[in-house]
Amino acid sequence: MVEIVSIDGVEIDFDDPCAVARALRKVELQVSTGGGVVMTRFDDHEVRWSSTNMAQLRDLIANYERQCAVKNGTRTRYAKRMRFV
């Protein structure tokens, strides 16, 4: 089942974390450059992003970027190797 969400007036497939991360990055850029308030709607839940809650927006973006990396098989964490001579 495809769930569509509206992020700043653009319809995004909620099941595609890469698309959601891209759309939220646009919202972050718009709010941080003084664009004022941007609205995001997830079903019946509506969130208005402003400069006061940028930390929450950045956390949400990081979460979707991690999900996107997992979906694409990209490694986000690397183990350090030690070598004894």
C-alpha cells in the first residue's frame, strides 16, 4: 500500500525514505534561509516547521537518510581495523 504525504505542498511516497529525506532537506534549506514556516502533513497529523524547531527537523532528516542508506545497501558505519606489527 502506497502512503502519500504532503511536504511543503509536494506529494511524496512515504515508503521511499530517500524521497522523504530529499523533501525534508528542501524544507530545512527554506526555513534556515528565512523562508518562515513550512507545513508538512502526515495523514491527519500536521507539523509546521520554523527556525525554533530546526533540531527536530535535522533529527528527522538524519533518520530518513539512515533509512535510505539501509535501503540502498550503503554502509554508514565503518569498523576500524588495528594491525599489530
